[in-house]
Amino acid sequence: MKHSFLTLCLVGTILLLALVVPVAADPAISSISPTSGYRGDSVTMTITGTGFDLPTSSSYKYVRLLMDDESNITASSISSKTTTKIVAVFSSSRISSDVEKGVWSVVVVNDDGSESVYSDAFTISDDMTMATISPTTAKTNNDDVSFTLTGTYLSDVEAVYLYKSGYDNVTASDISASSSSVTGTFDLTDRDEVTYKVCVMDSLDVRKCSSSVTFEVTTDQVGEIDISSSPSGASVYVDSTYVGITPYAMTGANVGSHVVKLTKDGYSDWSKIVKVTADDTTTVDADLSAIATTVVTTVPTSTPTTAKTALKVTTVKVPTAYPTATATTPKATPLEGAVVLGAIGLGIVILHQKY
């Protein structure tokens, strides 16, 4: 009887202690954010739940990503922690470019070794980017619009679609993807005439939309623009696209405003905004203005010269000297000598008589 009483007391004491001293609960993850990340990028993950009790030292080691047949990816740091929320940072070196793409589980381990596994919760993929789409517009009710989308990391793309809040998505068909481009076809039957964002989805159901790469669905109503000019033969551009030579009739012009521009050598460019209405013809008649011709006369550049002082020159005429021939003394004959002597003697007689 005495032993029974002691046993009852012991049991009561144990029950009382159980009520007074709380038993630590196992951790339980209820949600994570974000639910996906890219290889080569860092991720700051917020884990919410209950019963979190990470070790004080090296607590980051107790938050990790888990995938079968792959090495665990351990958090690089813990920025904050409570019993209901953990903020863990996975650096780009932890989620490196060579880790396995796919869906990973998130694991939190408490100080006492108890753990919570949030299965298939976090997706790691490549960062798909979109650069251009061609064409950028098409008319509604066109059921066969082929397109080419360019970018990076597109080889795993399984779907391309057009998205705008409040409107039904336009999903492409006949998808063919490579690392840098995706081709496919849009069916725009009964689609709204709005501008959509271009979006892609890969095999891991990761979706990404671009705010800069857009696709516009335009009206299928058309009109005509009849364009003439004086003089004719001007080049015609409609919305900066060359279409022909005046006179020119542009059929199938989209309803709305268009810029018509005419150019011709020797004349000033002419442009005008015209409005096209459904099933109607808009007439454009341009009177081109000739460009005034400017005659440019080129005057040869004269080379400056230094003026010289004129000198007065007196010209003296000098007789031309001619060569003098050497005189030859003729040889006297006896008769000539006698004549000379007679003349001299006669002169002497005349002078004597006179005086």
C-alpha cells in the first residue's frame, strides 16, 4: 500500500513537471520567398514557419538546399532569425553557374538536431533574357504570324506568350528554341488591339516577361492613300519606310495616322501627317519647291608681289666700232713721180710772181 502511494506521487510529479516545463517543438516551414533563383546570382530567402531554434554559432550551416544525388547548397549567412522567421542569404558563389538546374528542397535544422524539410520548394534555373522580337506588330484576325525572339539562355524555352493585365494571353505554337533565339507562330484571331509584353516559360515552369520587348496587335481595318506630286517622280516614304515613286497608290494602309514624306533631287523635302479611315481613300497632292541654285564664282587667288622702285635709265648711243683695215701703200711708178714734181715746181713759180 505504501509503495502504491509513492508510485502515484512520482507519476503526479512527472505530470506536473510536464505541464510546467514546455517541450521544444520540431521546426516547421510554412512558406519561402522567393521560390526561384538563377544560377550565378545571389538569393536572399525569407523562410517563415514555427519552432525555429538555430544554433547561435555558425547558424548559416543549418539552412540549406537539398536535391537527390547533388551536394547540399548551404546558406552563406543569416541576416536575421526568430522562432517564426529566418532570413538566409545564398551568395552567387553558393548558387554558382555550374549547380544543377531544377527544383530543390529547403531544409532548416534546429540546435537539437530536429529538422524541417520543405520539399520541392525552390527552383534554380538560368536567367533567360529577351532582346528583340520581329515583327513587333501584326493585325488582329491574322491567324499565322511567324516571329523570331532573340535573347540569352533560351534553349530551354517551352512556351512563348503575349501578356497584358486584364486580357487573355496569346500563346504561340510551333516553338523551336536555341540558346539565342526562339521561333514560333501567333494566332491573332479575335485578339484585342493592344500592346502586350512578351513572356517565356522554360521546362521548369519558370516564367519571365519583358517590359521592353513588346508586341502590338493592330486593327485589321484598312484604307488607301493616293499620293501624287508636282513634279512627279518623287520618292515616297510612309512612316519612314520607302514604298515607291509618285504617283503612288498605297492600298491596305492601316487605319490611323501616318507620316508621308516625299524627296526629289533639286527640291526641298515635303512631309505631312495624314489620317486613314476604314474603306476610304485619303488623297495627298504635294507641290514640291525647287531649291534655289546658287552660282559660286571662284576668283583665282593672286600672289602678292613686292613693288620695285623704277630707275631712270639714260641711254647713250655709242657708235658701233667697225674693224679698221690696214692701208696698203701703193707702189709709185716713175711717171707718177714726175707729175708730182712738176706740180710742185709750178706752184713755186706762181707764188714767186705774185709776191
